[in-house]
Amino acid sequence: MGLTEDFEIAAARSKELTSRPSNDVLLQMYSLFKQGSEGDVTGSRPGMMDFKGRAKYDAWAKLKGKGQEEAKQEYIDLVNSLFEG
């Protein structure tokens, strides 16, 4: 299997977690997934009243410049670690 297939499997597995990860881990998962699948952040930063959208945007923006392949591997490793721990 290649990295893209492993990434897709990890994305599917993430929906099977029996306990909800912390908000920090969820933001990390979101940002790595977006960076791995789409690359650098796009669009405008959500307004001040959209706390959730703003946090997600900011988490993704912190990964600007990280290669998609690297982000995919980090996402796979993170999801796998959640099943191990």
C-alpha cells in the first residue's frame, strides 16, 4: 500500500475511535488531514464569533509550508497512536 491509501485508511479508522480525543488532538488531526489532503490553508480566517471555525483555521495555518506527504504520514502516525494508547 502507498501513503495515499494508508492516509485514507487512517481517515476511515479515525471515525472508529471508541473515546473522543481531547480538543487539542482533534485540532491536530483536523489540521494534518487538511494539510495532507489540500496543502496550505486557503480562504479567509473566520470572524471572531466563530470560535470553532477560527480555531480550526488557525491550527491548519500553523502547518503552512509543511509538505502534503509529511502531513499525511504525521496524520497516519497520530491516528495509529490513538488506537495504541
